[in-house]
Amino acid sequence: MDAIIDFLNTIFWGYVLIYGLLAVGLFFTIRLGFIQFRHFPEMIRCVMGSDESDKSGISPLQALTVSLASRVGTGNIAGVAVAIYLGGPGAVFWMWMVALVGMATAYSESTLAQLYKTHGTGGMYRGGPAFYIARGLGMPWLGAVFSICLIIAFGLVFNAVQANSIAEAFEGAFGVPKIAVGLVIAVLTAIIIFGGIPQIAKVAEIVVPFMAGIYLLLAIIVLAMNITAVPGAIGQIVGGAFGVGQAAGGIAGGIAAAALNGIKRGLFSNEAGMGSAPNIAAVATPDPHHPSSQGFVQALGVFIDTILVCTATAVMILLAGVVEPGSGVTGTALTQLALEHHFGSFGAVFVAVAIFFFAFTSIIGNYAYAENAMEFLGFGNRGGLLVLRIAALAMVVWGAVQAVATVFNFADASMGLMATINLIAIVALSGTVAAVTKSYLNQRLIGKQPRFHLSDHPGLMKGVDPTIWK
């Protein structure tokens, strides 16, 4: 079994997804006319003042913060450090590049999620890749495969990974036993997830801006403290991306190492194309009332995750000058060392606290995605969700005290399969994305507040709920 799982991960993560995610991002960037660059202000406009919601959904701002809760995890702290250690400062440049094209992918998958959403159990909006695969492509069986993979990866195992990161950080920083940390995390998680997606959204709306804001503020302070060294750090990032100044590079060195590690980190961090964030994008009441508006909101999520938060980690590491190729100091330990350089003992404590917030919000964000998958599979009732919640909490406690590589590798394979399915689906539905986008932008062009009326688009009626887009 281990050999099969390792083989699948080699195929998915070594070939299909690294190239597939990039290719799909470039495809949508070109097909949609470089939408993420030409219409970046629209992303801000769709979030600012977007407190509109109804009894069936959450607000666009809440949907953004829940998706950020999942995107911004321990990878933004540890993963960025690994990328720099292995690929040198140039890896940061390639993280930026993959995020910029990934914004177009994130826009497309979340626009489709909005278009094909429906009312689930209790009347709440439900949607995501499983729904647009079933409704848009007429392949419900493939939607079921996607949903099962999502529940395994995001609903269960990845939450164990996040809990493990918190437990290790707190044991190292404060000497707290891992089992105690796991139980506390499980209790806090239970208080939130038993309130369903509306409760998760309310918590994320408060916690996510706070945690990201404090982290970015610390990076700004580091920039101010080391302002004279900033041009040199930028030179390392840009130069390292193209093989200049390899003495400052990572263990492997060279353009290939910088590109590979930067692209991997960027893809894993922002989740664009993975099919995760569309699950919460579908639950939002869009403002303006058009599928594209939620696409713009989720594209902004990729920008915040990688261009802002990942860059903040990179800046603090590079300006500390603590990267020593071959030393073995990487991941969380490297980020911790950097903050200790800048802020003394406070730095080590801050990293532990940051990991708690980043990882804990990832747990509740990941769970929210799994709820949608359960709804698609027909288990969105109280009994089905109770089983999911108990299983998720059990994985949190289990993950805090141990790490079993086979299980985590299985989750990677599940996510690899679900991402592959999603990429094929959104490319197959790219004509629909283009038509919906044209509708939105044409209305903006003539000064109208965009609204989507299904009756104006007879070619898009198949699989779309007419009661939502009447």
C-alpha cells in the first residue's frame, strides 16, 4: 500500500499538479484577458462594504476570511522557510509568480462555485467543485469521488497535521504536554464547528484579520528596523530567481532549485486550483449579485496569502541573515531563529502563538469545506454532520500526539486526485467562466451595478438553480 501511495504522490505532485496548476493558471490568465491585473481594483471593491448576506448565506467578507483561515496555515511560517533553505532567496520570486497566475484560477473556480450553487439542508447555500462537476459537466459520480477525497484530506487528516504543528510549537516554547494541547484544541474547535458554517464565518471574520494584521505589522517593523538592508534583500530575491549570486542560494542552488521550491511552496500555500476555497465561496451571498463578484473576492485571497503573508515570513528570514545552507536549520526553527534575531526571546514566543492562530483557523476552515462535501454526498443532515464533527475532533487529538507518515501521505494522494479532477473540470467549463465574466465586465463598462439574470443567458441554464439567479 505504501508503495502505491508513494507512486501516486510522485505522479500527482511531481508532474501533474506542478505543471498542471501553472498551465491552468496561465490558460485562464490569457483567456480572461489578464483579469487579475487589469481588474485588481474590482477585487477590493467586491470585499469593501460587502456585508450583504441573507438567511441562506454568509457575507462575501466572511467567505474571504474563512478561505484565508484555510489558506493561511503553518505552511506560511514553516513552508516558506523550507523553500528559502532549499531554493535560496530566489524561491520567493517564483512564489510571487505562481500566485499571480493562480489568482486567475482562483477567480474561475469560485465563479463556477457561485453559478452552480444550490440550497442544501436547512436552506443554506451549498456548492463547490463537486456541484459544478455534477451540474455543469453532468458527472455526479466524479463529483462524489471529489467529495470523498476532500473529506479525507481537508476534513480529517490535514487537521491532524495542523494540530500536530500547534502541539510541537507549544511543547517546545512552553513545555506543555502534547496531549493537553490536543484536548484544548479539540474543545475550542468543537465550540465553533458545532455552530456550523455561520458560526465558523463569524469567528473567522474576527480572528483572521487580527492574526494576519499582527503578522504583517511585525514584518513592517522588521523592514523599518533594517531599511538600509532592504534593497540588498530584494536583489537577493530577484537575482537568485535567475541564478545571480548563488553564494546566497540554498543547498541545491541554481535557477532550477529556486523555481521548483518557490513554485511548490506557492501552489501548496495559496491552494488556487485545488478545489478547496470554492466550497466556501459558494456559501456567500455575492455583492454585487453576480457569480463573478465572489470570484474576484477569492482571487484576492490568493494575493493576501502569498504576496502578503508568505512574503512577510520571507522578509523576516532574509533580513535576519540566518539561512545557513547545510546546517539543517529549516522550517519553523528557521523562522523562529529569524524572529529571535529581530526581537530577542519574544520572537520564539511569537512564532508559537502565530502557529496556534494560523493552524487553528486552518482547522475550522478545512472543516467548513468538508461540510459542503457531506451535503453533496447526501449526508448533510444532523446525523451525518455529527459523525463528521466527532471524526474531525478525534483527528485533532490524535494528530497532536503523533504523526503517522502513511496516513499523511494518503491525504496528499487524496488532495492530489481532487485537485486533478478540479483542474480538468474548470478547463472543461472555461467557456462558461468566460461568458459569466463578460457579463460582469460589460455591465461595469457601461456604469451599471452588475447583476446576473439567468434568463439573459439561455446557453448557461443547464444545471443552474433558477431560483437563485432569477
